[in-house]
Amino acid sequence: MYNFALAFVICGVVYFIGEAVSNLTKAWIPSVFVTAAVLLVGFWTVIPTTVVSDSMLIPFGSTIGIYLLITHMGTVISIKQLVSQWKTIVVCLAGLAGMCALCLVILPGIIGRDLVVAGLPPLTGGIIAATTMMKAAEANGLAEAAIFAIAMYCVQGFAGYPLTAVCLQLEGKKLIKGYRAGEYKLESAVSDVDAVNGKLNNGTAEEHKKLIPPLPANWNGPVVILLKLGIVAWLATQLGSIVIPVINMKISGAVYALILGVIFTSIGFLDENAINKANSYGIIMFALMMYVFDGLKDCTPEMLSSIIGPMILLIVVGVIGMVILCFIASKILKVSFLMATATALTALYGFPPNAIITEATCTALAQTPEEKEFLMSKMFPPMIVGGFTTVTITSVVIAGIFAEMF
């Protein structure tokens, strides 16, 4: 009875359980954590450890799927939005620098250099960083470090969600108090929310003429959109094979894929929000996620118990380093420390939880639609840009660098 089709069904059921729990808890319990936990227990009991490879998801998810998704990330970044939120970008970069610096200084002698190198990129970002480090660790024969990268990706949200919620609650209460006292007015900043929502939901921002005119709709079908992504992804793989003379090392093709995705979208070759426009995001993400979780098949209860302590240490020390640098940056740039910390913490979960937590906070604090609109105008744009800066952009770059450090 067991074959590739049933293996695919098992993967789908496990993935669905994670999504269901996340939806029921409004993302407070991350879907990736639930899926990983269910699959891990399943590997120890009734689920074949070869289930992901048997489902035939791995060849796609572990190769072209990764590069298509990274290139796609470059198609959803609005350069205009990033420029308008430059202080948010600087604060997020400072926070990530503080996280990496403190961990690299303190932890190698405590939990081991390999675990620090493997765990930091996933802590600063999302699935691409985790996948990059898992592959790099496996290529160097470091099975425990590979498991550590996946585990870090799965649990980081538990630190990020409550800390972000506290920061946003305190910042929101301060803002709404000033708004009710007449210190703030509902300004045009609300349009930033509309711009960001339009970019995320519809895949289009403000229309403007590009170097390469768009293809007619009847010529630009899903396969053509994926073809264009594939061309850019191939260019990224070629650049990733070149040794940079100045630093005498290669830069991961994933970094080039992200950069080229932004460039080719800005000139009009790639469609904005490309994979969603091709109606392919769900299956690509499913294949990639299951490839990541496949790394858990080698994790024994003994190995898991041995990495729990290092995981907690890495998260605690990393967040402390992030908060310290966020405090310094917020004072220099004269921005709210609470908001600065909240935006930097998006590194621990990214989109869509950053949007969900922000909107839930605004809804809870506001007594009228106008108050919610005001809070959203102040907190939503920087939180979205923070997620782009940390998870979508910087973590990919950090992973590309750290992958060469084993």
C-alpha cells in the first residue's frame, strides 16, 4: 500500500496539522514548530524516515525550488518603500549586527563554533537561511549542526512573538495616549499602509514605466513567469560559482538570486510578486519546507536533548545583543526604542506573523476605526519593512557568508 502517492499524502497531512494549529492560535504557535514536532515524533514511531524522499518532493524542493523562491523574494521588495523607511532598515541592521557579534564573541567556547555558525543565520531570518546552513553543514559532515539549524528555525518564533507583542503594546499605548491628547494627527502616512498592503496582496505597487515593457497578459502565463524566474536563478548559480578575488571566497548563489530578483524586477523583466502571480507559491513552499523537515530524520531523542540547551543560549544571547544595538541605534537616529526593537525582532518570524501581530495589537488598543487607522499608519509600515530587511534580505546574505565559515 505504501508508495510515492501515500508518502505525499502523509507529508500533506503533517503540513496541514501545523497550518491548522497556527490558524487556531492566530500564529502564536508557529506552524513550522508544530509540523516539525509532529514529523519528528512520527519518525520516532510510525512514519518512515524516507517519507519526504519517497514523496518525490526533495529533488525539486532542494534544487530549483530554493532558487525560484529566493529570486521571487526580490520581486516583492518595493525599493521605494525601503527608501522611505531608511531608519527602520538601519535599526534592523544594527540589531542583527548586535545579535551576531555578541553570539560570536561569547558562545563558541560554550556551545561550540559549529553550532553558533549553523544557528545564527536561521535565528536572523527564515527558511532560506535555515536551508542554506543545513546544506552547508551536511556538506561538511556536521549532522548535529544541520539539525541545529533546522531546530533553530522552528523554535525562534517562541521568543520573537511575545517580545514583539510587548514592545508593540507599550508603543501603541504611548501613541494612542498622544493621539487622544491631540499631540498626533492622522496624516498621509496611512497611504504607506495601503501601498504595503497593495504590494503584498496584489503583487503590484504604484505603476511606473520600466525599461522592459510587460508582456501581454495572454503571453505571460504561469509557465512563462516561472521561465523568467528560472533564467535569473540560473544566472545566480553561475555568479555563485565565481571566486571573488578581494575576499578570496565564493558568495552563495542565493545572495545573487535575491539581488538579481530585485534588479530584474525593477527593469521589468520579472513580474512583481512573480510566484504568486504564477499561482505556484503553495506547492514550491510545500516542497521546500518538507525538504527542510527531512533533515529531522537523523535526529534522535538523545541528539535533540543535547541541543536544547545550546538553542536557548543562542536565542537569549542573540536577543540581548540585538536589544543593545537597537537601543544605541534608536538614540542616534532619535526613533522610538520600543518600535526599533519590535522591527528588529521580525528577524525571528518574518511575514506574515509581523503583519498579524501588528494589526491585532492595533485592533486591541483602538476604540474607534480612526484610532486603529492612526496606529496602523505608525506601526504597520516599519514592521513590514523590518521583515523584508531582516528575513528576506539580510538573513540570506548572512547565510551566504556563514556557509563558508565551517
